[in-house]
Amino acid sequence: MLGTMVHVTAALLLAVTIWMVYASIPPRTQDEAAPILVRIRPGMSAGQVADELHRQGLIRDKGYFLGVARVLGSETRIQAGTYAVTPGATLFSLLRDFQQGNVVQVRVTIPEGYTVRDIARRLAAHGLVDEERFVRLALGEYRAVVAGTELPTLEGYLFPDTYYFTLDMTEEQILAAMLARFRQVVLPHVERGGQGLSAHQVVTLASIVEREAKVAEERPVIASVYLNRLR
């Protein structure tokens, strides 16, 4: 009896091992295939994720995907987002990325002097926003408060920097991130050396200086002229 149980257990373990090895073998694809974007929407079940992967030719058997997900404890831990999946990726690497939320991040640099429309155009070129909606929000519809003042527009408040955004972020979330960066970097300097000016006055002055200065060396001179007028 005991010997039979041992043999049955060994056979089961062998079957599971073979199954796991088979499951880890990706579909056969062309060499150096470009990554495919897979969007996992909030609330999608593991079965729906398997359907999408199978539809795009990224897995060959939905049952194996679900079985491996169940064994690894990933079935209910898949995070929503847009993923870049390389054809040929194993189920284990897929599930690891889905569980860790390794979504696509887009690197975008916003240079100094960019207006809201310039920023919107660059973000749209990276597939991150609807250009017109971003402009509409930034120039009036998006309500934000900086240093206790409600802003009529975000012109001048979207901090120039290099950002990493995900493809699933909304226009509102991107605006909030850029405004938060402004608060983090600019406000401490305004509080320490703003010469009694409010944050809005500093932003307005900076915009004027940026527009009128032909070369960088002219900025301090122009700024001092306007500061003297404000005193």
C-alpha cells in the first residue's frame, strides 16, 4: 500500500513538473520581435487576461496560463496597467511582471520656456494625452491651489523636468504630477527669497522675463527692473 502511494505521488510530481516545464515554453515567434502592448484594465480577471494574451498570440494555452497563475499565487494579484510584452516571454516572467506592476513607463522631457500648448503637444506626441483636452484643463478647467491661492490657469506652474509617465495616466493625473513637482522645487525658494512676492507673482514675473530675454544674461537685469517697479 505504502509503495503504491509512493509511486502515485512520484508520478503526480513528474506530471506536474512536465506540465510546468511545458507551460514555461513560450509560443514560437520570429527572432527579435517587437514588444506588444497589453492593456490590463482594472477589475479584469485572470481568465480575461489569459483571453487577451491568447488573442495577441502571446500564450498558446489559456489553461496552462491560469494553472501556473494559480500555482504561483498570482491569479488574484495581477495589477492593472499597460505592459510591453515581448513575444517569446515565458509564463513565469509574464506573471512576475503582472504581479509586480512592471508597466510601460514613458520618459518625456519638458524644457524650460515651454507653454501649456507646447507641453500638450509633446505629451501627445508620446501618446500620453489628448492634446486639446490637456490644454483645456490646464488653461481653466483644472482647479488647483498653490500657496493658498486658487489658480485661474496652470500656465507657468507646470514644472520643466524629465518625467516618467505611464500610458494609463489621465490628463488630470499628469497635470497633478507636474504641479506637485512645481510645489516641491519652486515654493521653498519663493518662501525663502521671494522678496515678499506671492507664488503667483513670481510665476508671472518669471514668464515675463522668459518672454523678453533674448539671452540668458539678460534675465537678471529684466527681473530687477520689474522688481523695482513692484516695490
